[in-house]
Amino acid sequence: MSQLSNSSMDDRVEKIRKFNRFYTRHIGLLNEGLLESEYSLTEVRILYELAHREPMTAATLGQELGLDPGYLSRILKKFDGRDLLQKSRSDDDRRQVFLSLTEAGRAAFAPLNQASARQIGAMLAKLSGIEQERLVEAMSIVERLIGESGREVSYSLRPHRVGDIGWIAHRQGLLYAQEYGWDETFEALVAEIAAAFVRNFDPAQEHCWIAERDGDVVGSVFLVRHSDEVAKLRLLYVEPSARGLGLGHRLVDECITFARAKGYKTLTLWTNDVLVAARGIYQAAGFQLVREETHHSFGQDLVGQIWNLEL
């Protein structure tokens, strides 16, 4: 993980806090009762979990929501006093008590659930279809980055298909502009390389790997024939939301395995020294730097590098 300066970290912390203030105000989380009801945000969350899950113990409910046991106990006592809770003992362990909603509890939750759906629907109605997709995608990225940190997340690899080439050019153009300030000529280069791959594709000697997670493309790489003995690794990229999963290493390993199986003697690639993470992947895989030279491309002064792996 890259190290941030204190000023950069402080700036990002403040931006996240600013967003939190905006969102909590925007959907009314600061009101005494959520969704113009008598229930607090925490109380509505507890009702939601009990309405959408199998009966669970208070301990499990507290773990799921990250609630202090004493605080949760007081809320459950309040619900019990209003006949919102139904309790049943485990057949296996009579000490375990499972909680669920009574008919009265479900009747109390139903208008809250409907009001929440109306509130979100009204917010989305102000946006175009494209803006709605962007909003949902951004929220998914936040959920993945925060919720999946520290645990293994699965992805799958597949060959390229219709629509992938344009997407790869689009995403790499955007990502390299955002992260390195490269201009549109880089996107044009990616499009040219990818288009040439499709036009001249030899499935016996070449391959493209597309990484997907939950139906979204999160990375890709190409292996292209250069000669009978030399293959090129091209256009490796991984989406920011999928970094840290080892996907870059996996894509490079797939290229190496394929190249060896097809009888190539050398796997070569061209990159730039500013792409530190990618260079780390290549070095870890055994590639050696064989040449570098300065050049001005994509609106930047860069140092291009050739890396080779003898197979």
C-alpha cells in the first residue's frame, strides 16, 4: 500500500467527512425520527434486519450491526414492550433465544420501508438514466473498497468478446488521465493496439484475458505474437476498485503460462517508469529491464522501458 503524506491524508479525511455531512443531511438522518416516524435510524435498521432475515439471536444482531450490547438490549426491550418482537427458543440449545417480528412489528416496519423507497425514488427521479447509473456505480465502488478491505474477493477470467475493446480503450483513457495526467493520445494508442489485435487475432498464438467481478470488467491484458519466438504483453490494467486483490499478478502469470505453452522463447513488454505498481508486478514475475529512453508522449515527459522475460 502506498504511503501518503500527512497533508494528503488529512485532505482526504476532510473530503470524506464533508461527504458524510452532505449525505446524512440530504436523506434526513439528523432528524429525531427517521422518515418522519417515531423511530431512530438505529431502530429502523434493527427492524429492517429482523424483517429481512431469518430469526436471529440478539448477539448475532448486535454483531451484524456493530451495536453495543447494552444499547441494543434497551431498544429490544422497547420493541418487546410494544409487542413488536416474537421470541422462540432453539430446539438444540434452550438457552438461545431467536428474535423475529410479530405481525404488529411487520405492520410498523411496512410504512417505513415504503417511505424509504419513495425517498430514494424521488432522489433518483431528479437524475437522468446515465446519472443514475453513475450514482449507483459510485456507491458500489465505495461499498467494495470499504466493505471488502482485508478479505479475499473472487473474480473470473474470460476471453474477449464484442464490446470489450471499446470499453478497454475508454477505461484506460480515463484512468491514465485521472492518475497520471495523460491526454487523449494515450486513449487513441490503446484503441489502435486493441483494434489491431482484433483484426489480426490468431487464437492459436494470441490471447486476451478479461477479468470480471459481479458482471463488471475490472481488468484485462493482451498477449500478442511478435515473431515465432517473441510474444508481447500489452495493455495490462486493473480497475481501482479491484486493486489489492492480486489481479495484476494473476493476469501477468496467465500471459507467462500461455507464452510458454505456445513455445515462445521471450515475453517482452513496453512500459513507463512512472507506472510503479505495474513495474513491481513485472519484476516479481522475473522480467528484466533491458532498455529505457526518454520520450514526450501523451502530453508528458516520460521514460519508456523495455522489459523482457526469458521463457
